Amino acid sequence: MSEHSTEPEAEPIHPVTRLFPFVLKTGILLVGRDKLRSNRNKLHFILLATDIAEHHREEVLKDFAPYPIVQYFSAAELEGFLNFKGAKAVGFMKSGLAQSIYAELKPHRINQPLHPSKPSGSPPAPPSAHKAE
């Protein structure tokens, strides 16, 4: 009688990785801070490696405050998924694919939106709504 392992099979690190081969095919990836800076108008969101140096992380947070920034995956994992050695800051250009990837990584966002949602409640009544007494 042979012994079988009762350990479950390894699951993917995150299901979003299934979309990364399409990122490579479509060319929506921007790698490195210089590339990100020169393509700001095309940028949808930024993905930082978990092992990025703290001062580089703070620099990206400051320089790209208007854009969503998520932090997930190590640099080694990103290299394996995206075939860019040593990349610790990658951007995704505006596209439906980038929206789908961001939607799955949104729980890992590390900066806050610049435009907070509108406050709830009734808006003030316009002057024309007041009755003359």
C-alpha cells in the first residue's frame, strides 16, 4: 500500500495572475519609475513589489498620488509573471484589461483616492424653494 500526500495542491498566488500573459501580449505594461513618469497620461494604476525599498515606495506614493497604487507580489514573483528582471514598480496603461486587473487587486491599494466620494445626505435647498412669508 503506497502512501499518498494529503496536502492540497498548491493554488495560484492570486487568481489575477491568469491575466498576466495577456498583459504581455497587449503591451499595456510600463516598467520602472522613469517609464511611468513619461507616460502619466496613459496610466491606469501602479503595482509595487512588496520588497521595494521604503524610500522608493514613498517616492512613488508622492509622485503618483492621483493614481491608484497597489502593493502585492514580490519582485521575484513579478519577474516570473511579467518577464522583467528586477522590476519593483510597474504601471498598467488605461485599458479594459487594466481595469479588470485593478478590480482584483483593489483590496491591496495603499493610497487613498484624491477625490473622496460625495457626502451622503440631502443637498441644500435652492433659494427658489423657500416660501416668501
